[in-house]
Amino acid sequence: MMRLYADSSKCSGCNACRVACSLNLFKESNPKKAALIIEAHFPAPGVYHVKVCTQCGDCAKVCPTECIVQNEKGAYYVAQEDCILCGACVPECPEGVMFMDAALVSNTAWECDLCGDCVAVCGTGALWIAEKEPAAA
């Protein structure tokens, strides 16, 4: 299984990744609608913490309609046609990167689908997609 990784020490806080993500998911340039978060740690200049989906599956475990499934890359995604907008998945995300936007026409929950657009636009190499390490026994 693959997943998105982040090295926060390399993040410049430019938000290009978040713009790329919102363009992929919603066809609009709106970093607030990205499936990853960049937290600025002020007053320390240039210190950011990047939060990404770890593909843990916690969201899928609590979905009453079982609409959070894995794609061919092993990434969890929301099968939008089956989402009832109950919101059970959002607070379950340990990274806080799952979200819902009721203003959208599709009116469903959203999360990272490992499209790789964020990685492609990251000029500092803070993001990459690689094999997920197996859980420790």
C-alpha cells in the first residue's frame, strides 16, 4: 500500500500543495478545501507542521454506509454516491485532514486520494508518496 509522507522541516509554508489538492478535488484554487494541512508555528518564522492522510483506515471503520473504500493504489477514498454526509468519519481522522463541505454540489466527505499533484508542485521536496510501512506486530 502507498501513502503520502511529509517532512515538515522542509516545508516553506507556500501552500502550493494545498492549491494543487483543491484543484484536483474541486477544480478550484482554494487551499481551505485541501486534504492536507499546513500549520504555521508562530512566532517562530518559517516553522511549519504538515499534516497528511496516513491511510490508517480509521475513517472507513466508522462509516455506516461503508462508502470509504480503497482504490487500486491502496488509498482510502469516499465513494461519493454512497456518502450520506453523517460526518462520522471527520472527527475519527487522527490527523484532522478529513473534511466535509456542505456547500458542494456533491455534498460528501473528502480525503486524500493519492493523486500526487501536491508532490508534483512541492518545490522543497517536503512531500512524497511511498510504500506504507507495515504495522508493528
